[in-house]
Amino acid sequence: MAELIWEVSKISFCEHAGREVALETRLVYPSELLPDQPPRVTGHRCSQGMACNQFEKPTCVWAGTNPDYDPFAV
């Protein structure tokens, strides 16, 4: 059976949240029957995304409210 996990990709300071946040990636690891396949990325989230969703204005792509703004893009 495939395994779903949230893995921390990066830790950065967020101006919207006013603190350091963990940017997480949801990975699906293949079952033991297909061990040579790499994990698939199925989602992204921020550790403070729920708090940012309570703001009056859209914040960023990591909170899921503004797909046009990524404050952590390199």
C-alpha cells in the first residue's frame, strides 16, 4: 500500500504570519511492489496556513488563498 506523508521542505520567516513557518510537501511513496519509483508530490502547505486563512485579505499560495503570490520563491 502507498504511504502518504507531509515532509518539511523549507523553514523560512513569513512577514504575514510574523514568525518562522515550515513549508511542507505532501509525498506519496510507492508500495513495496514498486520500490524503484520516486515519490510523487501531491500537495503543499504552510504550518501557519490556517492562521493566514483568517486574515481579511488573501495571503499566498502556501496558505491556499492567493495562487499568484509565493513569498518564498527563489
